[in-house]
Amino acid sequence: MPTINQLVRKGRQKPVYVNKVPALEACPQKRGVCTRVYTTTLKNLTLHCVKYVKSADQRF
């Protein structure tokens, strides 16, 4: 715990955060990695083809 004199002399510095992936533009949802994209036909004929994505991070 610093003393009052130490805080008056130097003060506290905020930590500097560096964006590791600037291409994401502060949107972590863009970071999905698709391992497989496929379509399946359903057994119910009234429904249409459904597209599925197998994601590496299992969020989708």
C-alpha cells in the first residue's frame, strides 16, 4: 500500500490495453472460424433445405 506522499509524487497509472486483433473492430462476434458448411434435406417435405455451420468455437 503506497503512502500519501508516494501517490502525490508519482500517482497511479492506468494500464494500457492493446487490441490484439484490430481487424475485428471491437466486435468479438466476427471471430468465428467455420470448419464445415453444409445443407441437409429434412424428412418433413413441407420444409425447405436448411443450411448449417459447424463452428470451431461452438458458439453458433
